[in-house]
Amino acid sequence: MGDDPYYCDFAAYHYFAMALLLDKNIFNDFPEIKNHMDALTKLNGIKKYLNNRPKIINVGINPKMKINGIEMPTGENPIKKN
């Protein structure tokens, strides 16, 4: 969580992002975490990935990914094998 991102920052980001899916206000009292998330989200490669990744829906109920308008369980390979 310093000036330069390290591998561990991306790992923390992943778990923080999962927590935000469950509760969008979970870090309201933790500005350092919010700043960390904002800084990583603004990195060009991360920003591009986040804008193009599958949408996660029904978190906490029946989680699924939505890819090209098709809902599928998380963990499935969306590439059809011939």
C-alpha cells in the first residue's frame, strides 16, 4: 500500500473487491483501503481488465458470471470445446 504497487497489493485488492461485492459500504470507515482500491483501479492494465471482465451477479444468493448476456455458474470455462 505504498507508492508503487507490489504483488501483495493485487492479492489484497482481490479480497477487498470480493468484500465490496457483499457490502458496498464495508470500507467506509477505512479510507486507507479505499485509497488503495482507487489507486489500483486507475492503473491502465487493471482499468482495462475491470472494464472487460465478466459481470458477477447474485453474489451471496446464487453467484454467476454474465458473459455476452449468458449467465453461467462461476468456475465454469466459458469456452466451448469442440
